[in-house]
Amino acid sequence: MEQEKYFEATEFENIKEIIYNSAKKYGDNTAFVIKHKTDKNVEYEDVSYKRLLEEINALGTKLFELGYKDKRIAIVGRNRYEWTVTHLANLLGGIVSVPLDKELQVDELESCLIRSKADVVVFDEKYIDNIEEIKSRDNTKLQEYICMSQMENYKDIRGLIQEGKELLELGNNEYIDTKIDSYKMNILLFTSGTTSKSKSVMLSQNNIASNIYSMQLVEGIFETDTNLAFLPFHHIFGSTALIVMLACGVKTAFPDGLRYVAQNLKEYKVTLFVGVPLLVEAIYKKVEQGIKKQGKTKIVNIAKKISNILLKFGIDIRRKLFKSIIDELGGHMRFVISGGAPLDKRVAKGFNELGIDLVQGYGLTETSPVIAAENYKKVKYGSIGIPMENVIVEFENKDKNGIGELKVKGPNVMLGYYENAEATKQVLKDGWFYTGDLGYMDKQGYIFITGRKKDMIVLKNGKKVFPEELEILINRLDEVEECMVFGLPDNKDKNDIKLSVKIVYNKEYVNKEYPNIQKEELEKVIWEKVKEINKTFPPYKYIKNMILTDKELIKTTTKKIKRNEEMKIIQKV
């Protein structure tokens, strides 16, 4: 099934064309709102689309004058305006942009700077200690260290923008006149994982631009929207979503941190956001707890049933009926995009029943990122939607249930892994990119992902277990913060696997609902609930063993569990 086109969109060859088009089309609209805090005062600064382009061009002009044309500039920092303007200045001048994970330990960060051959690093002052440690070691080829804010002994982004404006006034148009090669490497992105395993993905501007176009055709994102930029920009999902918002004329605000999500949603009157399931599920959990606290669970469930019946007749009263709940999310929320991992279908259904459209998307760094997505007309809970308009999807080596490895072909597929021909050859074959994800397509064309090929647990009897389907149900328990399902050799039969789970319990909930409970007692309570979940599956999927802890699981910054790292800890015990 091909994606139908629901919205008008113009196809551009590169990101420079996208940004110039938006500056022309949405010139006076606010592109970004920046919060300035001084003591107890808070001020908001609006940056228009016209000003954004002027500042990109000014910064780029100065970077060229400093000798960084055709060089590589790494960026390390929180989601903020200076991050954005640096990344876009890189792209609009053909400078290779290297977004790096701000959470990396100093050795990993240094390794990425060396491996990417970065000439310059633009950094957030919050990470000055790591930067100065790397600077003192002098192992990289960095020629310049530029701070996002004013800091002694460092050039800063605002200062460079000002100097660039002066150069432009003197008629220096070299940067502005630069022609972009849309099909050569312009972004170097490291995949999630430890340094030894992370690969650097080479992406062109056309990879990203083609993906933005296909998203605009099917997702309703409008210039009247306000977006809260949750997803870290160093991740492809975050940086592509950022440019999608700019392509659509949206206003973007920056969050103050996860603890302030509810406050920020109200503060900026947020209408949409893009998030990973962990965040989306946490927000929905808070909504449910609020309903429960007010003793309205029964009333809300009845209201949902009535609303669903009326929807079948084309009568939509959801936002009026559930106004008080939507108000808890700032009152303006209308659209949520979830991606990066499987979302609990109960959560997806829950948001939609309240009148907030939620769609799931699926993709990888190597595919810039979106391969398939739901949209407001094509939603099937549990699926990741249908392939994007310019993407071809097939399943390789299907088993008797029709489950095979998903492979994809399209303009969004990466150029390859940087300086790693062997790894590139393993995943790119005859123009197809092999995702390493297993799944199937139903008769209506919806794609269902069953799990990662490498995470699949194969039992002695040949039966296959995908950890994610069990984890989703265990994560629903109020006592559970997060969990990981894995296989361990069975003591009774070393050739077989015993399904096990590591559970991180929710301290806040447990302290409130089970005050002074001993860990052994808590283990019994949670184990009984796991056994109840077992009953919903065939016996070969039963979990036989449980580890309980209050220590957070090791994760990437996009909140994916590092299963290999966790297994090393489990096997030591």
C-alpha cells in the first residue's frame, strides 16, 4: 500500500533550499522562542524566520572567513538556539556537521572527535570540563573551540554572528553564494552505543530533504503550531524533526528539562511534540494517575465509550468532553509523534480517545530517519504505519508466520558508514538497506515490528521470543519504572534458555502504596503480577526468573536500553 498524499508540499533538493523557502514564506513568523532567566525575572525572545536566516548567513560568513570552508564542525550541547544556528550554518555552507551526544564520557567524546576528524568544536558551556580535558590532551585535530555562550578565552556564537553581519555589510558574499552538493556527505552522525560499537553514518542533504518532503505530505503540521523540542538534536530523529518544523513554519520552544515538561507545555501553549515512547508513556501515566486521584476513572471510561460511538457517526466531542484532562497537558496539545522504539498500543489508543492525535513512526539513523509512519487517516494500534511515499519496503527470509528482516530502498538511505567499508557492505546490498529489524506487513499494508534480529531469543524447541512484547506489558504495572527481558541458560538444561526479567521498581509509587515494605515482600508482590502476565501468553513465553532493583537501566540518550551492557552486569552477579 502506498502512502496517500493528504497535504501540499514542495520537494526540495537540499536543506539550504528548505530554509530559504521558509524565510520567504514565513518571514515574520516566530521560528524559535528563547527564554532568558535573570535572578527571578524571565524574558522571552522571539526569533523570526527572516532573522534566523540572517543569523545563519552571518555565522556562516564568519566561519568561512576563519578558514572553515569545506571543514568539519562538531557540536556538543543541549537543545538550544545556538545549537540550531550552528548546525544550519554548517549545512547552508556545505561544512560537514558532526552532532555529538552531550552525555558521552570524556574518553568517548574525544574518540568521536578523533574519528570524525573534526576541525572545530562548538560546545555548550555546561560541558566545559570535558572540553578543557580534551583540549589539554591534544589528541584531536581541533583547531578551534567555540562556546555557545560568552566565556573568557573562547570565541562565542553570538559574537561570531555579530562579526559576520559586519562582513556581510562590507559585501562578503562568499558564504551566501556557496552552491550545495546535495548528494555528498554533509552530516556525520554516530549511532547509539558504546564507542567500540557506534558507527558514524554519512548522510547527504538530499537524504534529509527527501525525508522531510515525504513527512510533509502525510502529517498535519501547520504554521500555527508550537513545538517543544524534546528529542536531543544530536540524534537523527531530533535533528530531522527540527528541520521538518522549520519547513512547515512552526514555532519551536526549548524544554527546561524532563521535570518541567508539564510546566513547559502550559508555558508555551504547545500544540505538538515529537518524543520517544519512554517520554510519551510517562506523560500518559501522569494523566492516568491524575484521573485516578480524582476518582474519575469510571466516568472517563464511560465517556470514552460514548465518544467512540459518536465518532462512528462523524460526531467528534472528544476535546470538549475531556477538556479538563487536555488542560493538564497545557490545554493546546493536539498532535504527538512517537518513534525510536515500540509504543504501548494502550497508550496510543488512550491519547487518541482523549482527542489528541498520536501517530507512530519508524526509522533509523541510516535512513534519515523515517521509513514508515501512521497519519491521522491511517492508524492501526500496534503498527508503525505504512511506508513513506518515496520509500520501498520488503521483508527478507520470511518464516512460516511471514516474519522476516525489513529492508528498505529510497532516497533517504545513507551513503554508508564513514571509513568502514566492511560494516557498510553488511547492511547495504544492491541498493537495499537491511535494518536488522524483524516484522511483517498485513493485508492492508500496515507494518508491524516484532523485534530486533539481534535481540530475538531463540528457544531449544525453535520457538522465537521478542523481548519487547513482554516488556510492554510488564512496564504497564504501576510498581514498575522500567524492565528488560532476556534469556539465561537454564540450569536444568544448558542447551535451553530460561526467560528472565530485570525490573527497576518505581520508588515513588512503592513508597506511597507500600510504605515500609521490605524488598523480599516487594519481590513477592511484583512476581505475582508477572505470573498473571505470563498467563496471557503460551507457556514457552513464560518468564521464569526475576531480578529486582532500584538502579536505572543503562540507556542511550534516546532512552534505548543498552542490552549488551546490562547483560554484562547480570552475568557478573
